Amino acid sequence: MINPSRTTIPRGVFERFSQPVPAKTATTRKEKPSLFKTVFTLPIIFYALLLIALPILYVFFLSFLRSDNYGGYLYEFNLENYGEILDSTYLSIFLKSAVIGLATTAICLAISYPFAIFLRGKSERKRNFIMKLIMVPFLTNSLIRTYGLITLLRKNGVINSTLLNLGLIGAPLNLMYNNLGILIGMVYTLLPFMLLPVCSAVSKVDQNLLDAASDLGAGKVQKFFKVYLPLTLQGAFNGSLMVFTPAIGYFFIADVLGGGKAMIIGNLVKNQFLTARNWPLGAALSILLLVITFLLVKLYKKIGGNLDELGGG
């Protein structure tokens, strides 16, 4: 018999077994791109280079040139265009654009959350039907729908005529050719971009959490702030990014419903190219818009956002 108390373990055993086991390195073989992938990828690469990358590079190059005051430009490289952007006149337009963009985003959020919670309580068939009703009008061109809003918002339009006939107002409301008209147009045009991600996020909230909140005595407001809001912030930020970014650049809404009296960054860029014929300054303003968009996307990724989820996917 072997006496356990007198059993000796050879030296080096502990050292040998205490060494970390080297992980097996899997030899990954690089897959050669198939002819099928190459054939169908090249047109996309060509499209991106020809219609996206090259125009952006051209605009960036143009922003460092000097205008000749006759609709052309001189090949004199300088930073005057970027310095001119810092003028107080342009800064006030940037500030107004930011205010309109933030107000549009806030209103779209305020509309989207109650609608998403309402939609959550419906059956899948009803949810799909309601979402189709919302999306069908937006298959029409945005400019055409913006002109259609004139019928509703003008002084003798549907809204003012109805309110006057009901005796709710004594004089027509100024719903157009001001900042209010721009805000209404922005909200109407960009609301679906907020609805989709918010509705998607709200639909994924676990019902057990809502039931537990109800059992603990939480009301509708408490459930929203304690359950819905924390769990759907990702979707809310998705929608906010997709609303704020175009809201500062949709110049046609400001032209049609603002009457040219209110200007945002998009109008400023358009006017520099088409009216003032100062292409270098317009190019510098365009680069500024690209930088703002890039910073917003970086902020979105910084807080953990996934670009594949933009749009409520």
C-alpha cells in the first residue's frame, strides 16, 4: 500500500502544471475574393468615388480659392473664406439654424413617444396598418408636399378658415413666411425619421418590467421616466441625429414656408452658389456642414451608437 503521508511528488510537477496553457492559434486562411463579389462590388466603389468622394474633394479644394466677384474664382489659395464664416452675420444664421434644428428635434420627440406607446398596445396587424398610413404620404416628393402645406397654413387656408368659422380666433394667424412656418414644415417633413427608431425602441421594452412597475404603484408618467425613457434613449438619439442634421440644411422648406425672410445654413449655402455666385465661400460653408454632420456621427458612435441601427433597424 502507498502511504499518502509519505508520498512525494517529483519536483517540477507543480511548476509544469502551473504554467498557462498556450492557446491554440487558429490558422485563419484568407479567403480570396470571388469573381461574383468583385463584379458586384466594383460598380458600388466606382459610384462612391465618382459621385461622392470626388465631388467632396472638389468642394474642399474650391473652398481655398478666391472669388473674382464675377461668378468665377481665382486659383489663389487662402483661408479667407473660412475666416469670413466667423463673421457675426453668419454666426447669427448658424445660431438660428441650431435653434430651429433643436426645436424640430424636441417637437418630433414629444410627438413620437406618446405615439410609440400608443402603438405598442395595438396588435401587430393594426401597428403595421397605422405605420403604412403614416409612411404612404412620404412617398411623394418633399418639395411637392411642402407646397401642399401652403393650402393649410396660408391666411385663407384650411386651418385659419376653420378656426374663424368656429369663432376660436378673431383674425387669421400668421402660420407662414416666418420661423413658425419653417418649424411646422420641418416637423412635418422629418417626423417619420424620429417615429421609426423611437417606435422600434419602445416596442422592444420588456412587458415584465412594465408590469413590475405597475405592481409597485407606478403611474403612466413614472413608468415613462423610470422604464421607457432609460431603455429607449438609444432609439431617441438615433432619431435625433436623423432629424437635427437635415433640419439645418433643408433650404427648400425655409424658401417655401419662410418666404425667404428667415435663413438657415442650407439657404446660405444655396444663395452663395446661385445668387451671390461666390462659389468658394459656398464651398467653405458646405465643408462646415459636412464637419457638423461628421461631429454628430462621431458623438453618436462615442456614446455607443450603431450606425446600422439608424432608422430604427
